[in-house]
Amino acid sequence: MTDPDPTALVECRNLSFGYGERTVLSDISLTVPRGKVTALMGASGGGKTTILRLIGGQVRARRGEVLFDGQDVGRLDRAGLYAVRRRMGMLFQFGALFTDLTVFDNVAFPLREHTGLPEVLVRDIVLMKLNAVGLRGARDLMPSQISGGMARRVALARAIALDPDLIMYDEPFAGLDPISLGTAAQLIRRLNDTLGITSLVVSHDLEEVFAIADQVIVLANGGIAAQGTPDEVMKSTDPLVDQFVHARPEGPVHFHYPGPSVAEDFGGGFRS
């Protein structure tokens, strides 16, 4: 194995993965630079969330390596994997808050679970994290009493509770109104720079993502179709990338999932 790249917090090297007989990722290599916002984009089913799961050790690669700060996640034992995960924060789609806990207790959960800090210190940390996302005043509310955009911000406060090195965002803008979407996007950028963390964002919202990302990676057909700055990706002449970034209905990505022909599926009903 070659030495890890010191400028990268995450490296995927010649990575392949699939579910059953379906190959999702085929021999891809990418890096997530330290201290930067990297966007992972592409058509649905292209393997974006799968990469987050591979980094977090939820699934293991068929071939290749997933390095987090130089450690191969796929080779870690249970204790090693848990230690690495404590250095990661995850913002799930739609927040995934505990519905029977208050906003305060949702953010306090990882602190109580993974540290032995006294409650007085937990309280101060939780209030600081909630203040960072503009929701210190909502600490006593239940998830059912806040909006979807607010729930996403509470989930972000929970994700940064342990001061992680990496935060992974799985569709953080899905279902948000334009104001909440813009607020969430700028919050990701501001927290990344203020806290000195590394962010990996999976999203389909090109305008918002291109405005905050340092690097954009576009996945397609099991590989990487484009990788570079938002401006470089936007100017790509690759037909698939062009179709994706300009939302063209016709192109290499087809509407129909590959399968038997209509004549084969419906038999004699379509014969003349």
C-alpha cells in the first residue's frame, strides 16, 4: 500500500462495491481534502450514499481501500471502527431526530453516549452547538413542534456535538423551502470554515451545492464522470456531466431502467 495522502482526510483507492449481482461502484479512486467542502453528486442510484456508508464502515468494499486519516476502515476491528466513527458526524436525510426527546436531549445524546462529561458541561456544549445553528431558544421544544428546516439544523447541531473531523451530509436540502435551503447551505459552509472541519455533501441541488463546494465529484455508471472545482465541472464537455448539470431530459442517462424489451415482457400481445 502506498503512503496516505497527508492533504486528504478520506481516500478511496480502486474501490469496488455492489449489492448482490448489481455493481454500484467499479474501481473508483477519489480524495476528500482536509478542511474543504466536497460535493458528491450524480443521478439517483449512482452510489453516493453508498460511499458515505463505506466511509462509516456500515458496509465493506469488495475490492480496494477506504482510508480515513490513513486508516483502512475496512480492516478495523469493532473497537477501532467505533473510535473512527467518533471522529465523524452524520446528518441523515430529514434529520432523523429522536421523536421522544427534546431538542436539547437530541443534541446531548452523543455526548452522554460517548463521553463521561458532567451534566453541567454537557449543558454548556449543547447550548453552544444550538447557538451555532441559531436554535438555542428552541432547546425545550419537541421535534414535532419545530419545522423541517429547524429539525435539519438541530440534527446538524447533534452532528457537531463531538467536534468531529468529518461531517457527512446525506441530502441535507431535501424537502426544504427556498429560505431554509439557503440557510442550511450557508450554515454548512460557515461551520466548515469556523470549526476547521471537512465536509462531504451528497445532494442533487446544483445551485446551492456549487455555491458552497470547493470540489465537486460526479458519479455515473459506477465510476467518476467528473471531478474538479464547481466551475470546471460546469464547463465539462462530457455528455453525461453536461446532461446532469444542465438538467437535460435526453442524454446518456435514460428514463427506463435496463430490462427486457417490451415485446419480450408482454409476448404475443405486441406482435403484428
